[in-house]
Amino acid sequence: MRVAYTSKNWLLSEGGTLQGLSLGFDHCAEHGCGVKPLMAALGIALPQFPQGVEDHRIQVVPDLLAYIEYEGRSKDKRFKPYPAALLMYSCDLAALPPGRPRTQAMELVRETHTEFWPDHPQKLGAKARDDLMTAWNRNGFAIHVRGAENIARLRELHEAIQRKDVVLAMPWSHSFLRGGLSFAILGALTADDKAAAATRYADAKALSLAAEATGIEVRLKAAGMRVDSIRADWADERKQGVVFFMSPHYSHKARYGWYTVADLDAWIAGTGPVRAHPELTVYEEQPAAREWSIRLLRGLNKQGIQQRFHSQLVWKDEAAKVPGINLRVHYQSEHLLASGIYDFEELMTQYADPLEHPVPYDRLEAAAI
């Protein structure tokens, strides 16, 4: 298992009632390969298009699901023992380790790398976030907590799992964004929570069908255009068109980014913005183009213009002589600036923040030497 460091937290209602736990994630392979073996162990078989949170409900409680409350101890004998608890399951676990609760817990903690650090809640530098350790992979999960409040919450989550009143929220990724594994107590979710989830599922189904209807993935495969990943999204919040985030295989001289169906069809034909352009790469290294993307983003935001997707450097003219920026803005900002391909220098001059360091850092260091 791999320990999660980002977005791990208890899920609480506005009134403070426990609704579940987000185990968080880290940017690693173990958190990017799905959880199919864990789903199978919990008896979860999702349809092609889930309709609500009930489709994620646990149907089986594994025999080797371990819940242990024990007395934690610091290596520094000046600190008194503290209460701790562990909830853990792994498809790879053949049997629970023998011994007393603390011995069992310590063995499983070492196995899942969920040791507390600092090793006592009263040590200098210890923070509340250090009292919740989580780890997971495709085969299982581990939740290690200390402190009375955290233990009470973990006990409540364990009891909900025992009565099969828990749903498993799958890890997800969307371009550069991602979310980790989560457990939610079904009985603690409100009608509004369930309705919101049903709406998201309906939207996901509509997006999937709209992306499939374009046929672009079939055409790319038929043309031998290998891609490492391709994900669809609505072109804007009006949901009137589909765009794709595409990462090409390294064997193709092409660039990753957001593309329309027309862009990808042009790539198949050997033209368009997907193809790598060495001249544009050289242009981006010029002083006037340094940090152009973040400078433009900041400048647009200051004028109330929100981008829908990341801007991309392209050729503005067919002769490939004039650098341009393919700008896609949020539809609610289109009255301020329309989406389209703009002249690089003109757009940057009008909207981008100035360079904070006009002279590159390496030149500053060379001058200092």
C-alpha cells in the first residue's frame, strides 16, 4: 500500500455528524490503477452507468477485515501511552497476525506503512493531521488513528461496514486533477446528497454517450494514432459539445492538451495543432514568451475573464509564421473576450501580467559569478 498525504479527512455534515472518510491520495502508481480487486472483495459490481450511490454499496464484509483498538506508545518513555485504533483490509492478507491487540496492530501498521510521526501526539511539532494516517492500493486500505474523537469516528465507520451501510467512492482522475478512495455511510447521507450524486451520474452518462457518438477514438485507433490517455469533457457548462484531453504516445511527434474533434481529425490527416512544432518550442524559449501561460492566466483573472481550459501556443496563420494562442474561455466570460486563436504578441500585450524577472535566473547567476 502507499500512504496518502493529500485530501485525507473525515466527511462531516453541517451538524457535525459523521458521513464518511476520504482516504486521500498521493501522485503514485498505486493510487492511479483503480481498485477492482478491492471492489470484488466487498461485493461491489458496478453497472456500465451507475445511477446513484446505492450502486456502490458494500455487499460483502470480508472475513479478514481487521479492527483493532490498542494502546499506542512512544519510543520516548517520558510520554504516557495514548489510545489508538486501526481499520484495515488487504486482499493479499492470508491471516491476521497472532498476538495481543497491540502486537497485531503494530504488525499491520508496519505492513501498511501507516506509522504515526511524530510518534506521540504531545511531541513538539505534532499536528492534528498527524493523528489520521491512511494508505490504500488496488487490493486494500488501512486507516490508523489516535485520540478519542478519531477512534470514536473510526469505530462508527467500522460498525457501518459491518451492517453493510457503507458505499465505496472510487478514486478518480480528470486531466491534472484527481481524488482518492472514500467511504461514505449511506444512512448518514441526506436526500440532497443522493440527488446530487444521481445528477452527476446522469451527466457522466450523457458525456460518455456524447463522446462515443463522435467516433473519434475509433478513428484514432484505426489510423494507428497511439495515445497514452484520452478523456472527454464538455466544451462548456452549457454541455453543447465535447472536447478531449489527449496525451499522445511518445512514438508520435505530437503535443498533449485539450483538443476538439476537428483538431484530432486534423492530426489523423497530418495537419492541425496536435502535431509538434519545433519552431514553437524555440519561440517559447524566447524572453518575451517566458512564463507566458501563467502570466496570461493571472492577467485574465484580474479582468474577470475565466479560462475554461488551459491555453495552448499554436500557429495563427496557415503559413506557420505568426505565433498565436488558442484561448478557450468560460462561456460566462465570452462577453468580455471570446474564445478563439489570437495573435500571441497582441494578446499578451493587452492582458498578460509583466514578467517579474525580465532576466532569466541562469543569467542573473552567471552575472553574479
